[in-house]
Amino acid sequence: MMRELAPIQIGPVRIEAPVLLAPMTGVTDLPFRRAVRRYGSGLNVTEMIASQAAIRETRQSIQKAAWDPIEEPVSMQLVGCTPYEMGEAARLNEDRGAAIIDINMGCPVRKVTNGDAGSALMRDLKLAAALIDACVKAVTVPVTVKMRMGWDHDSLNAPELARIAQDLGAQLVTVHGRTRNQMYKGFADWAFIRKVKDAVTIPVIANGDICTVEDAQEALRQSGADGVMIGRGAYGKPWVLRQVMDALAGKSNRAEPGLEEQYRVIVEHYVDTLTHYGDEVGVNMMRKHIGWYTKGIHGSAEFRNKVNQVANPKQVLVMLDEFYAPWRERAAA
């Protein structure tokens, strides 16, 4: 029996189907989020934006904060370790159109945690509280927090951090069911997220290892969460959030798009990425996406090895056309 999800309220923002696209550096840029939203998602979250870079208005931070009206409402995620900078960055991104400001307290990457940001904040709840307080006071839009279970299995303090966030005015928390020290190894502990759900009254979103409709249902069953956030499960499958939304709404389980449709999606995504970044950066950015889109198709490994050597975007588009042509012709027949 599929559990149907109720809409959630994040301040004035109503999310009809709480199936959220996770913020992933180098992945959930504007072209990819646009591809996801064309199928459907409850909420898109931008790539993590460094608060210092946002204040300096670097080219990269502005690029990461770019959004499309079809994404409304959009959540912009900030990472940082000083209350003043986080507050200023939150204010700037509200001015850029953010409907929600999300604070990253879950990123496990050493470059981030060495700067006392991301999941390192789970070792300093006093500083974490100061950052949340600064953001809440700086903006009129809702503030949310994304965290892990804790730094390690000896300090599983997500329920405590969630209570602090709620008391300071945060209006939703997302919990990735791993510790920082696990990085992305092992399996997400969806059952632990229930402890966070029991600790607060604001909505709680379950995250980690949710790649299919069945994963989403099981994560919701174990966690009791109000919704799910999908990250790596959307690699090469911008339609997966729509599949989960439909299934949790009691609609028939949508099959994978055919290869003709997949080809159209990858070409649209490719052209959009070139427009967003320019040819040189765009070609490099799309290599991983091409790998994810084509994974599992006969001959894809050999194709990826060849296409990853090509720097000319027009030639890449020709190669994509030739790779998908036999499958498209077979489908048409």
C-alpha cells in the first residue's frame, strides 16, 4: 500500500508534493534543475553557494543563484561559518528571488568541513545556532536547514540540532541518514530520521539513497518523514522525481521514458548547458551527465570513452545522434 504524501507548508510556501531535488555541487545547476522541473518536482534547491562568494558577487556565485521562473518557488542553499556573512548572503539571495533560504550543515567534503562549515557545524551547535539565528533575522522568507545524523556514530545529535533550528525559527529540516564520517559509504539509516521527526513539529524531509519509487516509500515508512529529497537517484534521470510524485499520489507507476524521449532530454540539457556556461565549460560539465544518461544502454561504455575525448560541442551532438539512432529507429518501427 503506497503512502500518499500530504502537502507541506514552509512559512508562506506551500509544497503540494514534497518530493525535493537535493542540492548537489556541480550537478544541480540551472540547466539540470530546468530538466527536472519540466517533468515535475515539489521544490528545487540550488547548488551550495558559499556565503563569502555570494557577498563578493563572484561570477560563480551569481551563476549558481540563477533560476528560471518555471522553478518557482526555488530554495537557495548557503554554506558558511560566520553569522554576519551568512546573514548578508541570505539577504542578497532573497533579493535575487529565493523563496526559501536553506543552510547547509550536512556537506561532508573536507574542503568545506576544514573551514568549520557544512557538517562540521554539527560539532559546534553554538555556532550552528548563531548561523541559523542570523539568517532567520536577515530575511523575510522561510529558512530551512539540511543536516546529517551527526559527525560520527558517537555524536548522533541531529534531533538536538533540529530542535535548536525550530526554536530559532527555521521552518523545515532535511536529514541525510548518514554521519559525516560515513561520507557516502554504507547505507542511509532512514529509521534514525524518525528520532528527528519525533523531536520537532516542523516538517522533516528524509534524504539519502532514495533512487526509486520503492526507496521513497520505504524511506517514508521507516522515518515517518513528511517528504523525501532525491539527490544521486536523479543522476541521468531528471524524470525520477515525477515518478515518485505520481506513485505517492496514488497514480499508476510511470514507466521509464523511451530512448527517443531520453535522447530529446539529453540534447535539450546539452544545448541549455552550453548556453549557460559557454562551449568550453559546457562541454566539460556535460561529460558526467552523458555518462549517467547513457549508462546501461548497449555499447555505452565504448561511446563514453570516445565522446569524453571530444571538445567540439557540435561533434558531440552528432555523436549523440548516431549513438541513439538505432534505438530510436527500432522504437519508431
